[in-house]
Amino acid sequence: MEVLCIGTADTKLEELLFLAARLHSALAAAGSDPKVQVSIVDVSTTEKTAQDLKDVTFIPRNTVLSCLLDVDQHNLPDDRGEAISLVSKALQSFLKKRYDSGMLVGAVGLGGSGGTALIAPALRSLPLGVPKLIVSTVASGHTAPYVGTSDLVLFPSVVDICGINSVSRVILSNAAAAFAGMVLGILLASSESDETATKPTIGITMFGVTTPCVNAVKDRLNKEGYETLVFHATGVGGKAMEELVRSGFIQGVLDVTTTEVADHIVGGVMACDESRFDAIIDNKIPLVLSVGALDMVNFGGRDTIPAAFADRKIHIHNKQVSLMRTTVEENKKFAKFIADKINKSSSKVTVCLPQKGVSAIDAPGMPFYDPEATSTLLGELNTLIQINDIREVKLLPYHINDPEFANALVDAFLGMDVKASSKAQPQQDGKKKKSSSGQKSSDSSIIWRPPVDFPDAKPETLQKTRSILNKLKQYITEGIPVIGAGAGTGISAKFEEAGGVDLIVVYNSGRFRMAGRGSLAGLLPFADANAIVLEMANEVLPVVKGVPVLAGVCATDPFRRMEYFLKQLENIGFCGVQNFPTVGLFDGNFRQNLEETGMGYSLEVDMISRAHNMGFLTTPYAFNPEEAAAMAKVPFLAHKKRSSS
């Protein structure tokens, strides 16, 4: 496992060395297990780059640049902006390769405005949940361009990053301690992610003035067995939700609060952009939409409101936020924007319209109560949205924060059978999906599974397995068949590798085939199945250079303790296991007697579970739906065992 400290070593080497040393100390003090290596990555944009350093793992700039094709590593553009852009792209490719290897558990950077601009896009490309932090001189300014919709943390440097002094020493030490805590949090990840992994995940948009509605919706959906993610509709909130929709992590949306549309059209500070709703529609996930807080446009303090709006109705929410009531004509524009998007949908959409008000302050006696403006918004939507079998509009005689309206939203949503839809589009499957533009989306949006899911894994074993799976998943994405082959001798394994197979499995039955017998001989008491595999390993493993080799394991062997035998297989070079010989090929009274005498299929499930915990690649045999389900549940069963202990 490794974490990376990233910066421009031509100008920030002293600070990088200090940060790396403090981070190493913090991780060591916490006794991180598996051990985490701290490496420094140089992203300098000048010719003055650092050389290999003693007593620290140093990754030079040329290694980063080598991740981009057709780049002259020794002659970057003279223009600083162009050089920063080029190195940033190379860093993004470098981090992706490092992450795909299975070893990267976090990345921390430091820099001024240029360094932050270089490092931030690359860190944003890492998956949600992978620790990412930048100690930056611009952390207290306008940070949206750096953070975007990611979980990147900006840590204020207070002073310029220019040497180690009494202030920078404290700041960098605190940053290292904070980042170490983030890394340890990943390594010691709680059980919550496993418990919610099988639940459909639903995105909901909220504003302070729609909170009662959203809380009621969230509580009921949680009781119905959904996981809910609530997004603050501040412009970035809607974008973050739709980014997770694009990744496949969200299977349904209750877009209760669409106020970002008002800011976009009128010119407020919490605006969406022209792409609002596109991800939901393009991904064809169920959508229930409402018009929460479309009675307002958001500005900063009162003195930031444009002079053109001097005569408008203004409500001071707090010193930093001023709200402006929307007009009849503006509401017509909002309705057209939304209707134009909804009319493009080819999946289920229900629009629920609250006739008695769209926010907490759009009610009798409240500052934004304007029945004409609200009724215009609702009427225009009801007219413009084209109704059909999958698209409907419901005018409801409630205020948006009435419990009855919240229930109506959930009822509409439950009527769409979202759980069935989520089975067709499982989250966290690790597969790349094609975006609406036709380009492959990045795996970076996929929620990362931490090493704690493999509690007995050696880092090198886990890295090897992740590398194999990444390759196989890429084949599947591209429609390329995955080919496995059994090897009974070294020469057959050598020819299989030369022929281009993706996996080689060493079965005891291979020895019988080489003797002119059928594969089923491997199921009969002619020899010690596991001993034969160990014997064949001495012949096969030395001649196979790159293809992963798996061992066929007889899990019902009464004379072997599986935890030790699996470690033996790992130590001699196997990458994974299968359950063969298997009792799954037996049926009738013989199979029943095996199960009743403690030599049944459950031992094979237990062996695969142990191998999974070790980080092994597991490709088990199953012969009916019940056995398939038992094997598929191995990661969750393993986790429950760890939790109960």
C-alpha cells in the first residue's frame, strides 16, 4: 500500500520532504496495517528537477510524463500555463495507473495557485472515498474550480509555501496528521458500506426551505429499504448528484428542489448549467421531479445584488445570502427549461406540483407568497410537458412541506419499481460505462472497496488480484471473451500461454488426463488431489511467465487445514483458487451422505471465503442457483464473521 506526496520539487522540495516525513511518522505511530509506504512525486514544470533522493521513495517527473504518449519528457512548453496543463494530464494518467494497480490508498499535494491548478484535476479523477488533500495558498478563496463535485479537501496554508518556518511547520504537521487519519479511516473502514451495498441508492435535492419535505421523503424511503443521498441544491449539489448518476451509483432521483434552474436563467449565484437533468434522462433512471424553491433566486449579501434588481422583492436569509422573489415571466422561462428536458425522456418521469406553495416562505403570511407567480409556474409545466405512458404530471392540493405532499412524492416513486431497475444497473460493479458523448467514463466515480474487505491479504497478493480483475473487466467491457485453460504438464501450460489464454488452472484431473484417463478420475480416490496440485505446480509455475495460474483445491480434504494450505499455495506462486475436485458433481444418495457427514459443499464455500479474505482471485464452481448464491455471498459472509468476532 502507498500514499503519494505530490508537488513541484524544483520549488517545493523542502516542504515535500517535511510533509512526507510527518505523514510517515503519523502512519507509523498509528501502527497502520498493512504497512503504508510514503512516496514523493515530482510534477515540476521547469528543467530544474530533483534527482533521486536518499532515504525516501522518489518518483521523478519523467516517470509521470511517461504516462502520456508523444510527450518530449525533456522539453516542456515554454508557456507556463501550457506546461502546467500537460503535466497535470500526465499526473492524472499516472494516478490512474497507480490506483488500478490496487496499491494506492491516497494522495496529498501542496502548492500555490499554479501547483494547486496542476494537482487538483488529477486528484479529482480519483474515486470518491480515496483520500485526497492539497495544502494550498488558495484554499480560502473561490475553491469551486479546484474541488468541483469531488471530495477533494483543500487545507489552508495560511502562509505561502516557501520554506519551513514556525507557521508552515504547524500547518504541514497538522495536514499530515489529518491526511493520515483519512488513510487510516479507509484501512479501518466500517461495515456501513457493506450493509448498504445491496440497497438501491436514491438521490434527493434539498434546500433549507424544503427541508421538512425532504426529511419526510428520506425517512420513508429508508424504511422502504433504500439508501438516500441528499444534495444541497447550491449549483454544485445538483452537479454532484448527476455525476454520481452518470457513474451508475445512483439508481433513482427525487429532484424535489430544482431552484438551481432559477439561478441559471436569472443570474443567481447557485446556478446549474444547460446540462441540468441530462444525466438522469440519458441514463434512463426513474425520476420524480418537483419545483422546490423555484420562487427564489440566490445572491450573496444585500450589497451584491445587481442594480438591475433594485426594485425587486428581497428577503435577507442571513448576512451572506439574499433571496429575490421570482416573477411570472421568469417562472414561464423556468417551466420551458424543465419541460424541454423532461419531454426528451424515454424512461419513467412523474412531475409532482404543490399548488399551495413551493417553499417555506411561499405560503400565506410569508414574504414570498405570490399565488399568481406560483400558479403560472405550475400551469405552464402542466401545459408544456407532453404526457404519455411513461410521463405524467400531478397537480396536488398541498404545500410542498405538507406531509401529504411528501407521501405523494414517495408513492409516485415506489410505483416505478426502482428496486427492479437497480438490479439491471448494479452499483459499484467496477465496469466502465459509456457516457452520453460516447466516450468511456472513468472508473474514478466508482466507490472504492478498501483493503479492510480483505483482512488477511498481503499487499502484493491484493495488488496482483486487482491487476488481473482490471484486465478481465476491460475485456468484458470491450466484448472480448475471457479464456481459461487447464494444464496438466509444463509443456501444455507453456503452449497455452503462447496461444493467448487469460487464465491457467492446475487441476489434479490434469495428471489423469495426461495418463489417458478422463477428467472424472480426479473425483475418485486414486490419489491425494491436493498433493498432486502441489507436485504439478513445480512443473507449471516455473514455465508460465505472465498468465495468472490458479490452483484446483479439494476443500473437503480431511487431512489438511485449509488456512495453512492456502498460504502454502500463495507462497509457491499461485494467484487464485477454484473448488475442484467438487462435491457439486455428485447427486443422489451419495451427495446426501456427503452433506450429512460434514463433507459437503459448505466446506468449498468456506475455502473460497478464506481465499477471498487473503486477496486471492477466486473463480468457484457452482451447479445450481442455491450454490451460486452461496458463493456470491462470500464477501458478505466473510464480513459478518469479522464483525461478530
